[in-house]
Amino acid sequence: DEFRRDQLTEASTRDFGKIELKKKFEAFKSTGESPAIMFLDIDNFKTINDTYGREAGDFTLSQISGAFFAHCRSSDTLIRWENDDFAAIFDGMKKNACWNYAQKLIESISAKEIHFKDKSFHVTISIGFSYFKEDDKTFEQAVERARKALIDAKSAGKNRARTE
């Protein structure tokens, strides 16, 4: 279903992801239990497209989503947010678990050699995490904090994670 799944990465689409985030936010308002919200971005992705071509970039996106699926629970949701940005929702994940998860994913991806046609290269990712807060009016506020944490990770040198 094209509304639900991004064909290239098998991740949820942004539209479907927003519906899921809204549901999680509504549940949070009654239970006080926030999922971890993650933003992930491929470092220097434009360079991959410019150096090896767009097909290599697309292949890299599918490899990154594959690494995510290899390191997640069936209850976790990966969302292709835009271009090389992904978001994810992790029910019941506490802050210390976010850190451990992020380190495993970062190490797994940076160690992975990507083979595309006659080219081989490595990529790194940066990650930001956030949670819903009591005074949030919409799920977008937590999304913005996760994006800001991601930007902080990038400006701190990339290939790392930050929590809000």
C-alpha cells in the first residue's frame, strides 16, 4: 500500500508516520507514557549521490533501512521522513536504552561496507532522540526536539547521537 510503505526502503511513509505519531501523542496525553522518537540522517548523503550517482544513493537508503530493521523490535516503526531523513517510534524505550540502541546502530552502519556495482564505500549516520512532554500541544513539538538533537549530533562531528 503506497500510502503506508515507502517502496524503496520498506519504511512507513511520512503521511502514515504522522498518523502514528498523532495516535502515540493522544495515548501519551492519557497515560503519560511517551515512546522514544528518533530522527536519523545519513552523514554527507549529497556526496554519495554526487560521487556515485543517484542509484547508489537509493541503494544506500535501502541498506540503512535494512540495518535499522535488523536492530529493531517488531513493535518499532521506521518512517521515511524526507530524502535521507528517517524518523522512528520506539514504544517503552527509556533514555538509557536509546543511547545503547543508537550506539549499536551507529557502529553497525559505520562498519558496513556498501557495495554498489563496482564501487565500495562506507557511510555514517547521526541520530537525535526526544520524548513527548506534558506541556506539548502537538506531536510536532517532540519531532522538532528530535530534529534539533540530530542537528546537535551533526554539529558535534557527525557519526553520533544526541538526546534532547
